[in-house]
Amino acid sequence: GYISSYVALLDPHLNQRPLLIFIEVLLNRTTGDIFRQFAEATRRQRDILECHMVAGGFDYLIKVRMKDMAAYRKFLAEELVDMPGVRETLAFTNQCIEQGAITWQSNASKKPSS
């Protein structure tokens, strides 16, 4: 069917991860083996919420949540830059205005127009 899963959205402040960061990652080579190795390395990282292969000026866009900038710098220095193929990163942090899921409104309750 259309629904592939149900998820719970945790409060990032109560989870002690209020800092939302998007990281652009440029790889040193764009070969199948590097793509596979990098993707597998991201799957092992608990701080990475999402990882998207993209087209454009960089290869991947990663979404992470951290406790603070010190935790991000540690993640960057000790984890991210050591992942296979990473040549360069560029990070952006922001305040999430709205987070949600796709909603569906049924037309079943609407009366047919005359």
C-alpha cells in the first residue's frame, strides 16, 4: 500500500540534540566503490538522521542533530572527515520552523456537488 511505515518524531530538546545541521559532502572520487563505502559508513553513525546523494556542486547532503557546536566539531573531526572518500565538507545550521509528515485528507465525507 501507500504507507510504508509509521514513525515517532522525538523532541530534539528533550533528546538533548537541539542543534540541527545540514552538511554538504564532496567526495574525492565519484566511483561506485566510494559511493558504496561512504553510504555504508553513514549507516553506522547514530548522529546522522538522513543522507541523500544529490546532483550539483557536492555529492551528498547529510542531516544531523547534535547537542551543541562542540559535539558537532568532535563529530566532524573524529568521524565525518575519516569516512571513505570525503574531500570537503560545508555545514549549515538552522532553526527548524516546521517539521511534519505528509497528511492525507479523504474526500469520502464530501457531498457530491449538484
